[in-house]
Amino acid sequence: MRTRIVLKEKNLPFERILMDLPNQEQKEPWYLTLNPYGKVPLLVEKGAWVYESALCNEYLEEKYPTPPLAPTEAGTKAQMRLWVEFCNSQFVPPVVGLVYEILRKPPAERSQEKIDRSKERLNELLPRLEERLQAQDYLVGDYSIADIAFTPFLALCERVGVDLSRFPRTAQWAARLKNRDSYEEVKLGLTA
């Protein structure tokens, strides 16, 4: 979804090919020749294969810099990359844990301990976002790939009952991200 948001923000045409993830289509030999990790997304453009959404997004930014979704100043660009890394390594795991426990498992099979642990971890991480957003609307000043990295996971937070009301700047930021046309156009798969 994150790479599709970038494609929409840049108004780039693309063909979306859905993988049958529940049946592990991404682990088929033909796909593993393109992406040895068997993960999605995979961006294929004129002989270039790029996988991992963060790398796909940076590739698109470098190749199609208008409209810009990354700062040009080296220090701010490094901050953007750090926020993407923070999202992927710290924020995503507890959100995915909640999705798995709450949205994928039948109620009788859910682990309240895992749910509580994931929510506790998010409550440890959200103050960092809240602090960062005190003086600006987006993580590195202007809307960027860093904000896009968080977008689908903030939407999932809402679906799994993560309360952002204690973090008003973060809640406002999440609302801004979800109100962008690019998100509106690609969110269908997330809300179905």
C-alpha cells in the first residue's frame, strides 16, 4: 500500500498485480527469482526490480522527483530515513501483532497477553511521534515518504482499537494522512 500511495502522489501510471498471499504465491519459484525474500511489494519497471516498500519508495522518488516526497537537504533526508526505519522496525511489529490477534483469529483463540503487550509497546512509541509533531504537521516538515511509511499502520491502529486520544497531535497527523486523495484511492484493500 505504501508504494501505491507514492505512485498516486506522483501521478504515475502502474499496473497492480495481486498476489495470493494466503496461498503463499509469493513463495513460488518464479516469484523468488525476482524477489528472493518472497515479500511484497515488488516494483518492476523497464528491467529494474526493486522490493521492500522503503526501497521502492526511494527509487520512485529518485527517478521521479516531482512532486517531491523527500527533502533535498542531506540531514533532513537522513531524518526521513530514520523515521521510515523507526516505523518498520518499531511501530509495525506491534500493529501487525494486534491485527493478527484481533482481526485474524477467532475470539476464542486470541491471546489477551499478546494484545496487551502490543498495546503497551505502542503506548511506549506514540509519545515519540507526539513529541516530533509538536512543532510541525509532518515528520520532517513537509509531507514525505516518512509519513507514507506510517499511513496504513495508523489506519490499522484504529481498526484494532488503539486509542490515539492521549496523543492529539499524532491523532491529527493520522487524520491528515488518511484524508489525502492518494490514501483514499488505495485504501480499499485495507478496509475490505
